[in-house]
Amino acid sequence: MSPHSRTAGLSAPAAAAPADSWAAWDRFLEATPATGFMQSSWWADFRTTLGFAHFGAIFRAGGAVAGGAVVQRLRHGCGTAFYYVQDGPVLPADAAAAEEVLAATLAAIEERRKSEPVTVSHLRIEPRWERERLAIRLPGFEPAARRDRYREPRNTLCVDLRPAPGAILAAMRPKGRYNISVARRHGVTVVEDTTPRGLSDFLCIYGDTAARQGFGTKHATYFESLLAHTAAARRAAIYFAEHDGARLAAALVIRFGSRATYFYGGSLAERRQVMAPSLLHFEILCRAREAGHEWYDLWGVAPEGNETSAWAGLSAFKRRFGGREVSLVPTLDYVYDRSAYRRYTASEADRRPTPRASNTAGR
């Protein structure tokens, strides 16, 4: 492996890189557990609608993709730019090969930075590497200075879908099993609907939840664009829990590789006694299992015992489904220009970002 094995610029798929290069990269991601859909080509395309350009630093070994990163680039309001790698970099499992690919990836990113017309303050990475299993050195990286809009949760909860549904149910906390049985007795049903009507109903439930709990929300065009970018491969689905014809709870789920991920959702205050959200997520994980996924990622929980977090109530609900707690390495920044980085962090601090409904982040 050497820097010369880099593919010919996996940037915009319709321009510098042929479609088969994007397809090879996405296939590699789907077979790699230590990454996620936010490194995919379709996610990068979707993010362009939010103002992020992107470029690739992708490496091959023996003709096969070995790792690298799709890097998002944003011109920040303080007059600089920064780079953002969600769910990456993506590295081989072997530690020595991983360090080599990481070094080549960072070198390629540095070469790109030299050609930028504006100052690049920092490179931010959010790899899907577990803290306790991290076996690679990250010289020069530091935990992000303070909370801002551009970061994802670093603690999550994943339900193993490989056992039979009965075993998955048995592994849940008693309150989770009880609420599912209550919903069934009340005749709650779960449907999938990504039609315009489904999106409209989702936005109503999502918006109602946000208003009730004091969260910020994404605009409707965000979800319209997301569904448009995932439609061809049916990457996204919207599910509803219904009772007597009324849709009471909703969840938008992303399906990619071994995981189905609960991305956004909410529930109405009405008919809480029928426990619609509990059956909703149990049915989603059962359907994800039938589709061949191995994990249902409930994405975004407060650390166990943190009762002061804005996510405490939501996290308690998610933990009723059992699952494995996953603690990822923190959001990490490599600062290129300390002065520009200080301006960036000061600008973000002035914004005082609000939590977002369900699963928050700068998505």
C-alpha cells in the first residue's frame, strides 16, 4: 500500500470519478462494520444540498478498496472552511495496514488543503471506532473544543438482530416487553409509508414532538431531499404505529450494510396508554432482521446514569429494548490554523445550538 495506490479522485460521481468507483466504495462500506452510511456516496450527494461539497481520499490494495475517507467541505460563516469526515476514516482491520491507510488518507487531505482558496481551520473526524478497542495512534488530533452544530452522538445502543425474535424480546428489559404486549392488546399496528402522505404525517408527528419537548427541528426540505437521495435503493423508510386509523408514532430508518439505524422520529401525546412507540420499534427491528440486517442501531443515547442530559428520557426509552451499549471515540479535530479555529469555535458558541428532536446532530 502506498499513496500512489489512491483512486482517481472520488469526488463528484458525475465528474471526476466514474460511477463504478462510487459503487465499489459503497460495497466496501457495506461490508465494513466499523463505518456507516455517512461515508457513502449517496450521503455525500445528499449533503451537497445542505451546502457541503466533498472529495475523496480513497485507497486500493491489489485492486480492491482498502480504506480512506469521503471528506465533506463547508465554507463557514466566519470566512474560513473546514473538513468533516462522518463515520470515518474507514480503515482495514489489521492495525499496521490501518495506520498506513490513515497516514495516506491524511496526506491526501493535506494535499487538497494546499490548493484551497480560503483558510481551512481544521479537519474533524468522527470514526466509528469503539473507545476500548482503539488500537491506532492519532497524533495531532484533539477532542473538539466545545459543542457545536457539526457533530454526531458518540454513545449509541445496538440491538443484536441475529437471534430469533422471541430471544430478542426475552433479552429486553421487563418494561419494554410489557409495553409491547400492551400495544398488541390494544390492536396497535405498524405500517411503512414513504409516499407524500407518509412524509406529511411524519413531519406532523416529528414537529409535534419537537414543540412539546422544546427541541429544534430540521426543515421539511431536509427530509424531502433525504428521501429523494435514498429512493432508488430504498435506503430510507418511514414507519408508523397506528391505532384505530390514527398514526400515533413515527420513525425514519436508514438501512445500510449490517445495520438499520433509527434516524429521526417522534410520537404524539394522545393515547399514550396504548404504548404505540414500543411496538413501533419492535416491529421495525423484526423487519430489519427479515431484511438481513444484523443490528438495529437506536443511535444517540446519554451515558447510563446521566439524568441531567436533554436525552435522559429518550435514552431510558431506548434502553428498554436491551441491546449493547457502544461508546465511540470522541469527535476529534486536527487543527491546521489555530487562529482560524478559535474564530470558528467562537462563532459556533454564539449560535447556542439547540438539541434536535429524537436523534440530534449536525446531520
